[in-house]
Amino acid sequence: MELPLSADGKSAIDLHGLRTLVKGGNNNGTSTFYVEVKMDATIPGAGLDVIPESKTETDGRPEDYVKLTYYSQLSTESQSLTYSSNRTTLPTTKTAYYREEPSGVELTYDADKIDQLGINLLDLQRAYLDAEEQNTYIDTTATYDLSAMKNLKDTLKNSSGIKFTLNLMPKNTTESRSAEEYDSALSDAQNYLSVDLRSQNSGKVDYDNNGTWFWTVPKDSYYDMSGDQITTSSVFDGSKLLQAIRLKVNVANIENVNHFYSNYKVVLTAEILDRNNKAVMNTHKDDNIIYTLAKIKPEFVQ
């Protein structure tokens, strides 16, 4: 019994040993042997659609996944291989396939001009001062990106608004200079800062007298209930909400209100509110900028 390995039939291997195994090489006429098969499988693009998006548990395993099931068939004729009842199946495999679930929402908060973040009380930039020279401006832009969010239309349709909050946090001066640690938000933040919301159709900024500014972009700025669709407005382009925020830093008579000379972190948060004015899960995001308030004499800086 020989198996040709070439088209001309001149190269062959002896399958006598395999024939003995198949017939049964022991006293009771049965035998066990293994055949190793190597397979390269390609999943078509359409097949990838069945792979679910999933979060991972604490041990790194996906919450939702799919597995491949393998089976083999034997037949004496290649034409009947598909219909052969001689088959075996491997229903349980170790490898699970899933797609990483998109983060959903992202918030980016930046200063429009980086030189506004360094405030030198001994050399104030006139272009950034108000008429009374009581405050210096820091113009900032927040981008709340919803483009990767699942079920975006339904979420916005069932929302009551998109809420923003802003807090001011001073650097912790008791920490070592190498550590950039910040204290909790200032309860008297109005003595340091005021907030001017420059985006239209974005609601009104309020202050809670406990260190927090907040406002809610109304639903009609981004969703048309009569047309049942997401709308484009002065603040919303269909997947990103933009907020132009001017910070006014108090630079007049700051010694009288016990200002610290240091770095300040401005923390902005955003979240979508549901019909009960509760934050929709996985929509709460925050980002920050840091500005410096100091007295610096450039002639002594080398």
C-alpha cells in the first residue's frame, strides 16, 4: 500500500504501518491513533459582523464573545464529502473572539492660546485684560465627542440636556516641588475666577456658592423632536458638541482676597442627562487645563 506524493507517481511512502493501525494492531482488533491536520482559515468580512462588542471583566475576559466550532468529515469519495455522516465535532474551543467596545464619549478641554495660561502679575498682557484691568482672559474650548457612542440617536432623543460643570483647584503647596498635586475645589472660587459662556444656545451659567459653575445645553439645541432627528446647530454638528468658554481670572487687589501664587487646575466635566435629570451611564467625562498665577521679574530669569 503506497501513497504517491508527486504527479509522476515516482515518489511514494510506505503506508504499511498505517494500514496495520487501521486494521487494529492489538489482540482485540482495535487501535487508537492520531492524525495531525494543520489548517489556515480565513473569515470573510461579512463574518466579522457577528463578533460582538464587549467590555472586559477584571480578569481580562470579555463579557460577550463568540467561538468557532470545528468539525471534520471522512468519505471514500470527494463528491460525497459534504453529505458524509462520518464526522466528528469539537464544540468547545479555548479562543474567544470579541471587539473592543468603543469608549462612547470623549471630552477635550484646551486653551485657545497657550500664552494665556501663564499670568505674570508684574507684566500683564494688555491684549488679554478687560477694560477695567480687573481680569485677564483665558479663552478655552471644550469638545464633547459623541461620534463613537452606541445608540446615539436614541440616547439624545431620550435626554433632557447635556450638563457641564467647572471647578477651580489650587496646587497643593505642601507637596514636594516635583509632585503636581492639587487640593479639592475652592469653595470661594468666585474670588479667583468668573466664567463667561460664549457659545449661543447653550444655556445659562450658574454658580452654586460652593465652588462650582454649571450649565445645561438644552435638548432643542441638538435634537428636533418634531422631525425625530439629530440637528445641526451653532454648538452641535451631529456628533460633537462645542463649548466656547472664557475664564476671567481676577488680577486686581488679589492680596486682599488671599490669593495663592501658584498653579491652578480648571476641571471641566460633561454628561448627558436622561429624562429624570440623571447622568446617562458612561457619558460622564472630564478634562482640565492648568494656568499659572505668579509675580515674575524677567530681568532676574536666566
